[in-house]
Amino acid sequence: MTKAYDFTKSGTGEYSVEPSNLFTIVDADGTLKDIYATVWNTAKVKLSGDLPVPRVHDKRTTFGSCSSKQQSQLEAAVDKADNYAAIAYNYIADISSGTTRYTTWFGEYDGVRKNTIDQHFESIDAKGFSELTYDCTCTDTDTLAYVGVYTSRA
């Protein structure tokens, strides 16, 4: 999935693509840490043919008490979350044994657990994050973030 490089607006042609050099990891003590790649290659690619239409956020995305800047930031975050969900789903769907990543997050590999995880990641990937309500109201000045519950709108 190539949401990081959306060529649907620019169309076919030749491009120079430079990868991101910033990665966020979970450090040994459990904190988030930014690391930077020091060596990378720029690729020259040529795109041709029909390009897929990207997923468009539909009118079900709603915002509560969000400024236009917050809405813009949330829309960018939704794109990234959708991309991460697709990557996670594709990874889980492609494995058939307990990889290090799998056992770190889900424990010992077994078929029943793997099937449940497949179903959950497929559901998250299919629904995406654009069908949610994002509420920017915060009444507690000491609160840095809220965590909501992901529920399906039937």
C-alpha cells in the first residue's frame, strides 16, 4: 500500500522517491524514541497505466469542537492510521508461524488465536478510521490525551 506517496493527482511519469529517514521506536524502557537513518538511496521510478483511486474520507467523519487546524491534523493522522492498519493486516495475513513480532504482541502462536487476530485486523483495515467522531473538547487542563473506544456504526 502506498499512501505515503499518492500519485493519483500527479499521474503517470518519472519520479525520484526518497524514503523517510525518521522512525519512531519503543525503547527498552517503554518510551517512544525517534531514530534517524543515516544512509539511504533515492530511487528513480516510472509510473504508467491506471492508478488506483485513494480511499476518500466520507461524510461520516465528524469533529466535535475541533478548529480547522485540528481537523486538518486529524485528517492527516487518519491517513497514517489507515496506512498502519493496512500494513498490520497484510503482515498478520501473510504469516503462518510465531514470528518475533507476533509473539511479542500476541504470545505463543496457535491457529485459533491467529484466526481471531486476522479477523480483527481485517475489520480494522476494512472500516478504517474515517468513520469515527473526533472530539477536541478537553475540560481538564492536566489532560494530554483521551483514548476512545472503537465501535462500529451499524
